Amino acid sequence: MFIERRLNPSTNSVELWWCEWAIDGIGPAKKVQIARISDEPTQVTAQDESTLEPAICWSYGRTVGNVAVFSSTLLGHFPGQEGDDAVLLCDFVKAGKFRNGPPRWWCRTHQTYWGTKADLESYENSGEMCCSAHAQPMSYVLKPFTLNLDEYDEVGIWCSMPAAISTEAIARRPPRIHVHVRPKAGGKKSVDRDFQAISVLYSDKDGLFGNQEITRVNITPPAAFDFVTAIENKREMSWVNCGRCGYPHLDLGRFALVPHSKHYCGNCGYDSTHSKGKIISTPLKPLHDQFAKDLKYETPHRTINLDSYDGCTFTVWASTPAVVWTAARPQELGIHVHVHKDGLRVIDDTFGEVIYQGQILRRSDLVNQMAERSIV
């Protein structure tokens, strides 16, 4: 059994159908429609290869981010609990017309329009309504770590990138999401680890976006990476809500490199929302601003000379601005160092000055090295 989306010409609506392949042993397998499910994927019951459960999906190098969401569920085929090979069903909504007149649809899953001549020919030949990116594998996490910001005194969320300097080999890898959680201010951390992606909850009374139904922001690696690099490179960053559906706009990849004023909505396909000025728009910006009790940064007055640690191994990162910081104190912005001796960590701190091979390290250089090793 599998699920297929079909366009009903009589109602001009997209329907979900349970289908199966019928094999009679003589000719090729034939696809048989078993039963119409609904018009909306949120009404589907998980069955066989298709799964409807909490999930976060994203795609590197594209504008697909699945960041601010109405629902925590996604419909698709997930081979494991996490990976980079999920195949998601298209999710179409009407999106006006093309400039030459024909109606067009917007695939919210894969962030592309449907209704071109090539799309119509493909639909006529196959009977399946699929956007041009429907086979694009996506990274995913099922049942992601979920954090309610209202339940803890101190939460810190960062984009975790590969190290800048280390006595050991540094592998290139995608960014991750690093989380610190302190139930009580100044107390012990109950969470201190990296995640592939996380989901952040907040009250609808906080009114972060134009659509009050949104009370969940998924923090994905590409969105966190672009947020931090925009701060580091002093790019103008803010957010804009769609003028039609109120959904917050997300710029990723090449769209996050240069501020601009015209924005395409990833939720409804509306392409005429304009910001007051040229910006990079991300839902992480209001999340960052609203929950911050202190937006200041301070450089720690600590110095370490790594040349004096003979026989030790060490790893060095530039500390980067947090995506979310709810502590009532400034963030430390410096250089973070781990030093190990005989397998034990003897240094784990952030310094304002780090000396290595007789030179004072520059934090900006370390940020660039970390970004270059990040697969995005």
C-alpha cells in the first residue's frame, strides 16, 4: 500500500488516495486505487511505508527548511529515526496563476510551483500529480528533541560547527544544534549535547508571527547556520510575514547571502510580499529577540597559551552567537578550548585570548575555518 496525490478535474482539488500494485503474473504490475482518503495530509492514518508522526525535514543547499510550522507532523517515507534519505509526499495549495494565465499550484513540501507545460504533460502520462522536486531526498529526524522555552530558567541554543583547530583530524560535517538547558538560573545543566535538529515550543500568547496558529519553531542545521553567519558577517536580518497567510518567510542558501525586499512565501506560494527594507528574513530572528533577557556580548578576561600544554591534545572553536539565549546575563563571545591530558579533560572554558604557536589567534579567522568545514 502507498499514498498517491491526484488532481480531481471536476473539483480542481488535490486528493489523497490509498493505492497498491496489482500483479496478475502475466503482464506488468498495474496501479489500483483502493480508497480516497481525504484532501488534507493531516487526516491520514499512518500505514505501511507511509508515516505520519512528529518529524523535522530539511534539505542542504536549497530553501527547504520546515522551520515555523502549523503542525508537528509530516507525511512521507522515513527509512529510520534520522538520516538523509527521506522521501516526502508533495503538499499542494492553490497559488494564483502564472504570468501567461494558466493556474498554478505551490508544493509546500519541496518549495516549488506546479502547473507548467512539462508538469501537465507528466500528469497526463502518469496520472500522478508530483512537483519537479518530488524525488529529492531530504534530511530528517523523527520524534525530535522538543523544548518548551516557558519551562526552564536558562536555555542556550547554538549552531554547532566543526572545530577550527585541533591536534586531531577535523572532519567536514553538516552543522548540528547544540543545546544547554538549566532548569534553575545558575544551576546545573540538565541538557548539554548536540542534536541533528530540535523543535522549540512557546505560547501562542507570545505572538511571534502574523499567524497565531504557529506555536512551534523547528531549528534546522541550515537555518541555524545561515542565522549565525548573517550575524557574523553583519548582514541585515529581520523577518517578514506573508501578506496572504501570515506565515513567516525563511531565506536559506543563496537567498541568505544578500538582503532583498521581495519574498516568496514557503507556505502558500504567494510571491508579492515586500519588506520595508532589504533584509534576510528568518523566523529565528523573532524567536531570538523575544526570549532574550540580555542581548549583550562580553569578551572574557581569560588567557591561555596552548604552547605550554606539552603532551596534551586540544580542540579550539570560536564561540558564536546563540540562536536562543534566555539567561539574564551577557553571552561570552571569545574562543572556546578543550584540553585533554591522559584522556581526561582538564580545560573546558571560553577565553578572550588564546596563544598557539607563538601567535594570538583571531576569533574571526576561526569562525571562517569552522564555516568552511561545514557542509551546507
